[in-house]
Amino acid sequence: MTTSDARSDLPKAVIDLAQGNGAGIEQETSDTGAEGELVLADVVVDANNEVVVFNDSGLRTLAIRTEAAVTAEGRMQRHVTAGGDDVSGFSYVTFDNGVTLYYPEGLELILDRDGPPE
């Protein structure tokens, strides 16, 4: 996964995943069977509580570990985030904590409702 650039407002975990160093990310360790995992509470959002996951590394599955409930999901028609990322055509999921996560077609998002790792 990569972000559009190395701006400081982008989630460190997403940048780490893009660089392959795994900091802030567990890989192949959850019961979900996902290739990568992010803890939603650790993700840094932009001014509109949005975060974008890019999948240039070709992961098939990404688990999102959270206690937050999903309030909306779907596919964006046209939208640019406060960080300047065009997420038109991306899938999205919005949680009851106000965070909206955008992810590209071809990436399966698995929600792990067990909450943060102990």
C-alpha cells in the first residue's frame, strides 16, 4: 500500500505498510486470515476524519481491527478528501466513531470486531 505522497497528515501505519516495514501493522497474525491488519484507533485521519488506503502492493485482504460499529458503506461517486486524495470510485466504510476509511477496488476489507490487540 502506498499513500499519494509522504505528507505528515497521512497515517503512519499506511506509509509503513507501503514501505513493507510492518511497523504498526500485524501481518498474517489475526484470526481473520487477512494479509495485513490495521488497528483503526491507531490510524491518523485528516481534518474530515477520513483516511485513504492505497493498495499498490497488491494485497488481496486487509483486516481492520476496531470496536467501532459500521454506520455506512458503499462506493464513492466523486470525492476528494481534505488531504487532496481523489477517492472517486473507491469503496468506503464509515464507523460510529466518525472515521471514514476509503479503499480501492480489488482489496477486500475484513472487519475484526474483537477490538484492539491486548
